[in-house]
Amino acid sequence: MENGSLSHNDQSHIITFDSGRRRGGWVTFPFIIGAILGLTLAVGGWLSNLIVFLIQEFNVESIDAAQIANVVNGSSSFFPVIGAIIADSFFGPFLVITISSCISLLGIVLLVLTVTVDSLKPQSCVMGSKICHPTSSLQYTILYTGLTLASLGVGGTRFTIATMGANQLDKPTNQATFFNWYFISIYSASSIALTVIVYMEDNMGFTWGFGVAIVANFIGLAIFLSGARFYNFNKPQGSPFVGLARVIVASTWKRNLQHSSETRDYCYYEHEGETDRMATTPSRSFSFLNRAVQKAKGDIRQDGTIAKPWKLCTVQQVEDFKTVIRIMPLWSTSILLATPIGMQSGLTILQVLTMDRHLGSHFQIPAGSVAVIILISSIIFLALIDRVLCPLWQKLTGHFPTPLQRIGLGHIVNVLAMAVSALVESKRLKISQDHPGATTVPMLALWLFPQLALVGIGEAFHFPGQVALYYQEFPSSLKSTATAMISLVIGIAFYLGTGVINVVQRATRWLPNNINDGKLANVYWMLVVIGVVNFGYYVVCAKSYKYQNVKHTDGNLDDGLDSAKK
């Protein structure tokens, strides 16, 4: 670790190849960040322009291409959770990231073959004809295999590498700084992919764009592996979810057991007689679960081991389960925080397509590239938060802003972004009504930039805040899973937003095919209401939440919402 000190428990979970060399610390930062930049650029190289690729290279109908892209995007958000679970349970972050990077590389190679080998792609449609040559089963197989492998590669790297980086640092303030730079790196590489690589694919061909993705993936993997001699390696302890499931089964099985307050009646370790207890007694919260650690006749063998693991748990297993229960309400607030962002991203493109996108007389902003404003504003504010706002906050209050504070500010800015979106759309619709029949509303697309910038500022506050909170508060056996919780939120929000739009289309006339005939502003005002209600729910959850790892943090933990009061 950075200060060179490890607790007894931490030391038992570290694989050390050279006892004379101190591992971890900021020396690992360039290798982790370099890998993030390379691997993210690779993902953006094949994913950012996927719809156009399917339409132009595989003659896929536009709606079908959008549906395929939706599935791939959703899967790319859910797969990191699977990768994190595997890292926590079996192989550890380093091996999962390495293998996943190779899988991603193989997937992109297959995608390159589909555009370079004539037999692996269908012939182009005849100009002016609706008749196209059908795509063969082999061509579809190579395409979908490549997309699947590339998506699986994302699953094992995107958030697992965040855990790998945070594991190298032992102070929450340092970990929070790392998470800031993690998101800066993600957003920077995504911005390059969304602009430079997409431009190359549109003007030079997908062979060039996918080729850059291969090179970026290879370089990212090489940088990551070159830092292996400096890393701390956390040894996985087996599936933590089995232990959590045992708590449910054991507490249910012993639901009628008379509660005992005697510490000798509790089970602390899998083998009786072990020392250095992590939890001396079960906490009083969720006391009905404490029966899972009470010994009953036949639970312990003569050699001191647990005879029936599904009827008796350790105190630490129960406390880990309680920690997960406590944080889930806070996690649930993030779903309705991310859903409006996902909805706005698609709705904004619909607005851009009806507006004047010219910058000067020769350049027109691509509709799909406007999201780069979100990324740029996030990058700028992440740097400002790390270098200006956090030090200023510490100077004024005596401590750094806590994760709950940052998330709360993100909620507020996000609501403001939806309100600005509604106001701008009202202006756009009024101008459209003043010019009936016009294909393009005489209103610059630059009017949309403030709302996109606000979304980026909000993300700079709440996304790193959430990752830092989950990493700090989740049990040590669930660190990779903790950082992947954001990916799970994004995946759920992606599909939930699609469902909300479908409901709005069926129940109202706000979203017709031509938004100039609808009331898109009402949708944004609906998102404002949802955001305000969700923020109220967040405040309630934050005020009632008590930090579980308060002893590992620096400074005063009062988060301004009284959420850390003990």
C-alpha cells in the first residue's frame, strides 16, 4: 500500500512475489490509467458507430440495426457485473482483466475480418434498388461472435480495472482521487472515439477505425501487463455470494431459536479456536439475522469445524450481508438518477436532427457527436473537483467532501439539466411553429450545449461519488462487485428509459414520429418531477445511512445530510 502498512487481515489476502519490494501505491497509476485509455479507446472504436456499420456493411435495416445496438449496449453494461463477480470469487482482478482484454482483442479482430474478407460480408445493395443480397449464416455467425466476444471483453475490464487501481491505494482520499482520474480517462478516450475514430470510419472506411481499435486494445493490454511487478494482488476468497446466501438460509432455519446475548454462543470463524476476530459481536440492526451465527446442537464438529455450513454462519458473514442490505436503498436511488440521462441522450439527437447544425459555412456537426459535450464537461469538472473544489472544501470545512455529498450534488445538477432541457425545447418548438413546413428549424444546435454540459457536470459529481461509496462500504470480499454496481445501474436505466418512452408514446401525444408535432418539453418536465422526487428519496436514505467503514476514512465524515451520524 501507499504508506507501506498493512493490517494483519490485509496481509493475508495479498500475494507477494518479492518480500523485499513494497508493492502498490501511486507508482502503479501510469500503468492502470494507460490501460484504461487504450482499452476504452478500443471499445469506442467498434461500439460508437455500430448502427452505421450494420447498415452500411451488412445491409441491416435501420430499425433492426438500432435494436441490435441496443442489445449490445445493454449487454456491455451488464457484463461488467459478471466480470466483477468472477474477479471477486475466483481469479482476482488482474487475471480477469488480462483474459478479458485478450477476448476483446479477438472479438475486434473478427469484426475487422468482416470488413476486409469479401466472403465474410454480404455484397453491397445495388444503388437505387431495394433488393439486396442476403447475408449468409456464416457471415452472421462471424459478426455476432465478434460482437459477443468484444462485449464480453468489456465486461471483464471496464469496472474491474477500477477496482484493481483502487486496490493499490489504502487511503479513501487517494482512492477518491484515483476514481476521478479513472472517469477522466474513460471520458477522454470515449471523446476521441466519438469524434476521431467515427470520422475515420465514415470517411476512410471501417477497416481503419476497427484497425485503430485493435492497436489501442493491444497497447492497453501491454501497458497493463508491464506494471505487473508493481501491483498488489488481492487473493480471491471464493464466492462471497455463497456466504451471503448461507445467511438467509441459516437465519430462516433458526427463526424460532431463542436469541442469546452470550458471545460464547456465536460462531466467529469456520474453524473454532481461530483468533484476530474481525467482528466481536453481531450488530443490533437486522437482529433477526443474528440467529444465523448462534450455535445449536450438532452445528460444530469435535475438531471445531462447522458441521452444517447452511445452518451456521460466521459473525463476519452476517455483518457483510447487513452491509449490503443497508446500502441497497442508496444504490436504488441511482437508477432513477441515470434513467433521465439515458432518455435525454436519445431525445437530444431527435432535437439536433431538426436544428441548424452548421458551425460556419463549411462544417456541420454530426448529430451523433453532440454527446461529446457531456464528456468534455465531465472531464473539465472532474479535474476542477480534484484540483480546486475538493482542496477548497477541505480548507473551509476541515475535511474532503464525502461520497454522499458528491452524489447529492449530482442529483441537484441533474434536475437542473432536465429543467434547462425543457426550457430550450419550448423555445425550439415555438420557433418551429412560427415556421410551419420547414424541414430545419432556424435555431442553432448550440442551444443544446448548456443542458448537455450540465449533464456532464452532474456526472462528474455523482458517478465517481457512487463508485467511491460502494468501494468504501461494500465488504472486502465484494470490492470488484462494488465498482461494477454503477455498470448495473446504467444497464437497468438503459432499458427502463426505453420502457418509459414506450409508455409515454402509448399514453400521450407528446412523442410522435415528428417531434415538431408533439410536446417533448412535457417529457423533460416529467423527468424534472421524477428527479425531484428521487432526490427527496435520496436525502431520506442518506440521512438514515451510517458509514460502515468510518474508521478507514480521513477527517470528519459529516456529509451535510447528517448521514454519517453515529
